[in-house]
Amino acid sequence: MPTFEEYVGSSHDRFDEVLIDFLKIPSVSAASEHAGDMEAAAAWLQTFFEEIGFTVEIVRGEGHPIVIARSPKKDDRPTVLVYGHYDVQPPEPLELWTSPPFDPQVRDGAVYARGACDNKGQILTHMLSVRSMLETEGDLPVNVIFVVEGEEEIGSHLLEKYLDEHAGELACDYVVVSDSAQFGPGQPAITCGLRGIAYFELRLRGAKRDLHSGTFGGGVTNPANVLVEMLASMRNPDGSVAVPGFYDDVIPLLDEERKQFASLPFDEQAYFAELDVNGATGEEGYTILERRWARPSYDVNGLDSGYQGEGAKTVIPNTAVAKFSFRLVP
Ligand SMILES: [Zn+2]
């Protein structure tokens, strides 16, 4: 019988197969046409957990189901709760994918598919670790509760409601959140905080129908013009957010934190090269890691108005829609 380490070390291909199987399920929580796929992903998890002897509870309510799986409880050991999610972000625009989002491909040792690194890969790391330990050592040193929800990408509504009513049933000594990242290849990290979000959709309406700019331009209010002015007005030239009071309760970074961030092997030029950009804008006075990890930010996430097809159309659109959000810090 191999040891746990030997077993894990020699199971790379087998683990990849499990991941690929999971990734093939297009569990897009935001799109109602994928409701059946959400069920399929929850059922996939249920099967995995039942096969390793866990007790599975599928929590249902308004929204996508939550899968809760528990190892057989033993009173002499602490309990670890592992949180993750099986839903993924919508894969559009599809034409930008090198390989289809739900047809996983391995290239240079990496698996490419929607959800591979958010969050199916990570949660599966924990699941396969537990399974490997059971297969090699026959027991776990801790009680484990997995909570895998299907609405992380759309607001975790069902989970929030469930936690309000059933937090006691999830009593544990430690919580491990799988929904984070390594610092880099071969550089594991313990993430001790993530930014929150406030997300908005803004819809402006002008005239009762689209108008021709040659006939009406300058004589009516164009909602697209107004929308971009409104969006731009929320950002100062120095990269800070221009919403009054926005920074009032933001806790400043400690010198110690800034030192720790600065001590990480972060290569700005490699970062720019990887993103194929010449540089970065952002809040003045902060490094890129500080901006990304410890400062709030504002981003427009979607714009829709007017003519998007090939060539020109001199339209004054009658509606303009923006989706935008703020990343929040303590
Ligand atoms: Zn995630």
C-alpha cells in the first residue's frame, strides 16, 4: 500500500481525469438555460462524496442547490469545514477561447476550461486529498464538512439564508476557503482575506425610440453620452474613486502589511507581459499588489447601447445600460 504522499504523487493523470469530468458540466449559475446543468453538477458532487462514505445533504430553496457532505463524525477530533462552489462564470465571448470552455484541454501541463481555476480545480484539490487519505490511510485526522454552493458567482443568496437558519449544524473548529489562488506556480499561499463587492446595473432611457443623429443630434439627450459621463465621473484622474465618502471607513494598510507585500517575489514586468499591457493605471501611491489586495476599486463591467454591428450606423440609442461594481475592503 503506497503512503498518502506516494499515492498523491503518482495520481496526477487520474486526478486530471476527475477534474476534466467535472469541468465538462456547464454549470453557469447566471444563465437560466443551465438550470439542468446546475443540478447535474450538484449530483456529480453527491456521487463523489457518497462514494467516499460521506453523508450528503442537498439543500434546496430558491436558487441553485447547496451540497453539504460530512465525513462520519468522531467526537475525539476537531472539525474542518471546507467551502467552495460548483458554479462558474458565463463563458462569453466564446470566440476568444482557444478551446471550447466546456471541452477541457490540457496544454503544457495546464487544464484549460471554464471553472478550472475558479473554483472546480481548487475544491477538487480538497476533495481528492480527502479521498486519497481515505484510500491510503483508511481514516481522516479530522472531521470534515464540505459546503459546496452553486451561487457564488451570483450572490450566494441561498447560502446566506441557509446560514441564517442552520449555522449551528455547520459548527466547526476551522474553515478552509478553497476559492482562492496560489501566488504563482510552485508558490502556495494562504489567503487571509478577499475583497468584497457592491454590484450595480444602471439603465438610462432617452426618447421613446432610436433616432437618427443627422436629424436629431444635438437636439435631444443621448442616454449613451450621459451614461459614459456618469461612469467617468466616479473616477478621479489620480485613479481614486470619486464617490463622496467612499474612503471614509477604509482601514489604512499597516506598515507591516506593506512590508510583507513588498517582500513577495512579484515581477511587475512579467505581470505586464503576461497580460500583454504596457503598464497599469490605478490608485496613486499604492503598489499593484496593494491595489489588488488591500484597496477598494471601481470598474465598469459591461456596457450596452446603440449599434454594435459591423460598420457605422448613425443612431442615437434610446437606452444605455451599464453594469459596474466596487471592490470593497475592511
Ligand atoms: Zn470563485
